[in-house]
Amino acid sequence: MNIIQNLDEWQAIRESIPNSDSIGFVPTMGCLHQGHASLIKQSTADNALTIVSLFVNPTQFNNNSDFQNYPITFDSDCELANRYGADYLLVPDKQAMYPDGNKIGFSINHEFAKILEGEYRNNHFNGVLTVVMKLLNLVRPQQLYLGEKDYQQYVLLDHMVKNYFIPTRVIMCPTIRDASGLALSSRNQRLSEKEQHLARQFAQLLHQCSASSLEQTKQAMIDLGIQPEYLEVHNDRLFAAAYIKDVRLIDNILLTENENVNLDA
Ligand code: AMP
């Protein structure tokens, strides 16, 4: 696996890749775990080349301390990406990604970007769409792999790709969970043992929750010492965000076998 930090070097490499080689792309913010590994595995199974990016994108953080405390585990990230078959690991810095300081970023007006994460994290999706658009232009993949764990992000990125006529197929990969049902997340690393126990209880409550028991579930979380931010059902999918101390966790679960949200329909 080649680790590339310089974007000029990457663009020269990208030019030399024959059009016949299909490229799969897995954008990440690092601190890689088995959730990321599942995306990389799917990409290596589907494509001749797999590119993974590792960039903690400052423009998608609404809270500076969340950004400052985002876990960085560079050596083990390289090891994991390599182990699961990535061909290139792109690790650009902020100056390279935002040479103009983000003066030409997205400003999304879609209603689906204003609820859930969009409601509680000001500018979050503007930052996500901006950085992924930049990365897609750098990588020009045939396939983009995203996790169901961030379902709202997947729906909005899929919408962006279609509405900007980007020739990339967006593939959603299922959420990887631990044995208790807790979705793997880089932020779980910041939880103490006692808080991890709470996080597992949070996941169990979500798995028992239905559209008619939202208020009871919220109260059960509060009683345990978890601070729910939202617990809502949209299109038969349960969405949750909660704080365990200062660590914010999100998850979502499809309550029925209904279709996924399609903003283009
Ligand atoms: P992140 O590094 O958190 O920005 O995530 C990078 C990609 O990995 C996103 O597409 C996430 O949805 C996906 N991802 C993160 N956690 C999981 C998980 N537990 N299962 C599946 N995909 C995940």
C-alpha cells in the first residue's frame, strides 16, 4: 500500500491509472475499526484498485472540542488499511484540501439536511458534502463506499452525486456492531469502561425501541445517565443521537423492511 500525503503527487498517480481499472473509494476520518474494514473489504472485492482517504475534516465539526479530541491512530490505521487490501492511503492536510480556507463550500438547502444531524450540528452536512466532492474529484472512483451507520450522510451524498452528474455508484454497506449491538465508532475509543457499558445499554434500548415507545426509551436512557439528543422515526427508520459524558454517539436502525429514502424519486 502506498501512503500519499501530497496531492500533486496523487494527481500524477491518478493520471497514470488506466481507465480500464475500476477504482473503489472509501473516505474516512481515521481511527479505523472493523466498520471501516468492512467498507475496504467490499471495495477490494468489487474493484481493481481501492483508495482509502484519511482526513479529519475540520469543516464538518460544529464543536471545536469534538474536533480537537477526535482520536488519531495513524500507525494502526495504515496497518488496518493495508491488511484489508487498500492500494493507496491518501492523507492530505488541511492546507492542501482547503487552499482558499473553504470559501467555496456547499450550502445545502434540502429539507432532509435540516433534520436530525442537520438540526443539531450546524453546518455539519455543508462540510461533509464539500469535502467528499473535493475527494471525489481527486479520486474519480467508479464506486464510493459509505456506511449505513451514517445513514443521513449516505442519503445526502447519494443525492449530491446524482444531482451533480458524478459518474460514481454509491454503495451503502451495513452497520458493523459488537456482540451487544453497539455500532462500532471511532468515538467509542474515548469511552471509559463504565461509559462503554452505558453505550452498550444505549444500543440495547435502541434495538428494543419502536415508533410507539420513543418517549419511554428516552426516559430509560436518562435514568441510566445517558443524555439523548434526538430519538426520532423517519421513513420507518429509528434515528438516535446521545451523549455519554461528552462523547456523542449516533445510530440508526431500520424498523421494517421498507425501502431506503430516495431523495431523487
Ligand atoms: P468516519 O471515519 O466515521 O467518517 O466513517 C467513514 C465511513 O465509515 C463512513 O461511510 C461511515 O458511515 C463508515 N462507518 C463508520 N462506522 C461504521 C460501522 N460501524 N459500520 C459500517 N460503516 C461504518
